[in-house]
Amino acid sequence: MKYQCCVCSSRFEGSQIKDDFKNGVKEGFLCPECGANIKDNLSGQTAFDQKAKGTYSFYAFFLIIFFLDSKIEQYISTPLGANNWLVLVILFGVALSVYGFINRGLLKESNVLTTQRVGS
């Protein structure tokens, strides 16, 4: 797992964390680049979660598909002679592909945890 320093924005592996408990740092850890006293922000958010575009639209589309399931069957599945579940899976796949394409630059940041200063 990687961390991103909230002070200098550098990214570092968890194994690079500097624990300075002996010198009085009782909470958090030190950034290996700038030496700032930081800690995991405990929100569980990654850099991808904070920067992703269209996340609310993506979830709204999923909700719409679930609520319009009978309409999808009536207007798409029946005229095409396709199984309703197949049509739903294709719609979910299209939504996921569009969301992934829009955020393709952030996919490599999906495992970078954000931090905050100790005391904030």
C-alpha cells in the first residue's frame, strides 16, 4: 500500500514510513521526503476516490437501471428477443466501461491512501 503526503504530495510505500517514537512523535509517522508528522486520514479514501469524475452519475445510472428494470424488459429485451438479465449485464458493462475510460488516468492511483497532519 502506498501513502501520499498531504504536505509535500510525495508518494511512498508503507515500508518507508519513519517512526520517530523515540524522539517524541507519539501519534502518526513522519513522511520520508519532507519529515512532516502525518497520519492516515482513517476515512479509507484513496486518491482515486477523491479525484474520480462522474462517480455520482455512475451510481445514479445503476439505480436507474434497477428501478426501470420492467421498462427495460418491455422496450429492449422483448423486441430483441434477448434475456432481460443479458441486457442488464450489457448495460452495467457499458456503464462500467465508460466510467473506467473517463478515469483511466486515475486507475494506477487506486491504492494510494491519503494522509492528514497530526493534530488536524
